[in-house]
Amino acid sequence: MADIGKVNELTVVKKVDFGVYLDGGDLGEVLMPHRYVPRNCRIGDVLEVFIYLDSEDRLIATTERPYAMVGEIALLKVLSITPVGAFLDWGLPKDILAPYSEQKPKMQEGKSYIVRVYLDNSNRIAASSKLDKYLDRETSGLREGQEVELFICNQTDIGYKAIINNAHWGVLHFNDVFQPLKRGQKIKGFIRKIRSDNKIDLSLHKPGYEKVDEVANTIITALQWQGGFIPVTDKSPPEKIYSLFQISKKTYKKAVGALYKKRILTIEDDGIRLSNNSDAK
């Protein structure tokens, strides 16, 4: 069965002057207008298409992709305000509606808002800025150390609020962020800690010893490329450490300490040096 608001693989069943019709299963035949039909398209071909309703509520298939599909989060700009709500640019010829009942705060023309794309009761694709209504506080499907997709939202006093896998709230604390982040940015991250109240702390880097081992290898490689010496110490600014290794100062110190104990490197007043007796490769 084909899903409205998502990408589907559908079979061409009929060719007409203005396009082709695809087998939408329970949805019936779905029109793909001629401008989207691939060259040399034939009956029986399977096409990867996005399905939505046009302004006349007809099912339309397109090879174009919106900025967000049903169930996803996006930062969208308001193009116009009408008696039924705000219309936002979501990357398709037909703009997406955010009804007044799904706006928090009330939207203004020209401004951008973080919204979740959903299907209303009439199977029309719409947008909602009432994010808490759609995000889950149950964390049973998450685990500490898990790699996740993050959508950066607003900055708070302690860090950045982020949406995890389009489904949960989390927080990136300032002391775990050493790179510029902006509202609406999508980035990979990790579950750092799940608290007893189900609040989630996030990190942009893999936590624990696995990350330390990974960073240690990066440091060894960097030392080899730099002739065996790098002028950075545990007293160096966090920004300098991040610019070299894309890690926090805390993780750097753990990795260097582990390498020092193994006598792979030595720690000098003005930097770190690969040991002469190191067997690092």
C-alpha cells in the first residue's frame, strides 16, 4: 500500500498524454504529471515517488522531495497568512498549511518556524509547530551510547534543545559543544545519558572508552603527519583542541592519558610527542 506524504516505489500501469498513472494499491491509481515522468518510461516500470494531494485533493506523484515528509521535523518559512492558517514553503509547488489550531506561537509572514509534518483527518499533509504534541516522553527505544539523528532547535541557558530521531526531546549541554550550531541544523549525535525523569542528555561525540580509543588513533595519526610533535597540551584552549581533533578537551585528556600510560607518546611542556620506542603504526 502506498503512503501519502512519504516516498513509495510504485509501478506504472497506464500512459496518457498528460503523464502516467501508477498503481497506488488501496489508494487507487496515482497520477504522475508529464513534467515528472522519466525519459523512456514504460508500463511496468517501478518508480520511486513522493505522494501528496494537490489543490483539488487529487493524488499526485512526483520525483521531487519536500524539505520534510510526514513524521519529520523541518524549519520552514511562512509565505502567506490566510483565513485558514499559514502557508509555508516546504519545497514543492503546493505550499503546506499550518492551521491556526496547530500554531504555537501564532505564525507571522516571512518568519521561519520549526514544525512537524503530519496527515490530518482528511489525509491532507499539514504542518504543526506544537511539537510537544507529537514528541514522545517514553525512552524505552533508546539506549545510552546510541547514535541518533539530531535536529537543532532553540538555545537555552544550559545548551541547545534538539529533537532526536524526529521523536524525542534532548539537550546538548554547552560544555559538550565545541562547534557552531544553528537552528534547523541536522547533525549526527549520541545519547549521553537518560535520566530517571526520562530527560535525555546528548553529545556530538561517541561517549565512553570506545570514543577514547577512536580519538587515540586519530591523535597518533596526527602526530605521524606532523613529524611526531603537536604543540597542544591539556592547558590549551578547548577551541584549539577542537580545531585539531574535533573533540572536547575532556575527551582529549583521556585519550592522551591512555597513550601516555602505554608509552606511545610523551607529554612535554609545550606539546605532545610520539615516543621513539612507540610501536604505533
